[in-house]
Amino acid sequence: MAAVTLMWEARAAAGRGPELLAWARSRTLAPAPDRRETFRAEPDRVLVLTWWPDGTVPTELPDPPPDLLHRPVHRWHFEPVPETPGP
């Protein structure tokens, strides 16, 4: 099970969502994560989630070229929380 999930989210400059999506999809990560998913949303947002095994130093996506962005990239690192049994 992955120990860390990285969330990378960016909003493209107006009308440049397809370019930002293509840019994000073309980035390779070395080492590769256990799992990687890419999403898009209006207006011109791109989200990439990567899952990393315990003990691995996660590789983050870099910042895209500034002219593609509406605002700076947001990044978060999440760790799984065990489910607790209900009462």
C-alpha cells in the first residue's frame, strides 16, 4: 500500500487548459510512482495524483512554463489514515 499520495493542481491561463494538460501528461517521473492519475476540470484546471510506496522519496512534477499558468501550482502531500471501526 502506498505511504504517500502527492496532489499537484494547476490552473491554466485562460483558454490554455489543453496545453497545460498535454504538458502535465508528457512529464515523466523517475522513479515512477506506483500509480498516477490525471484529471481535468473547468475552468482550465489540471490535477495529477501520484501514489508512492513507503520509503520512497516522491518525485514531484515541476512547475510548468509561467505563460501557461493563471496562478502558481498547488501541491499537497497526503498520508493514509487507517479507518477506525464504528461504534
